[in-house]
Amino acid sequence: MHSFFAMGGYAAYVWVSYAVFIVVLAIDAWAARAQRLRQLAQVRGRARRSAARSGSTP
């Protein structure tokens, strides 16, 4: 098991690469969710403004 985690002497490079990959993947998922929430808020705002101009309720 020790040899698996040692990665033949390249453990520092391999495990740091895995960590960077996981961090980038998490940031990408967070950014996509944040963008989706921003766009939904914009659509809701536009719908409210449109409804207010036409005099109806949403």
C-alpha cells in the first residue's frame, strides 16, 4: 500500500495534480451554478418589470 501512495517517487507531483484537478472541478461547478442563479434572477426581474408595465400581476 505504501508503494501505491509513493507513486514510484513521483508522489508529490501526482497528488498535487489530483488536488489541483479537484479544486478546478469544484470551482467550475460553483461558477456554473452561480451563473445559472444570476440568469434566473435576471429573467425573474424582466418578468416582473414586464408585468408591472402591462398592469398585470405575475
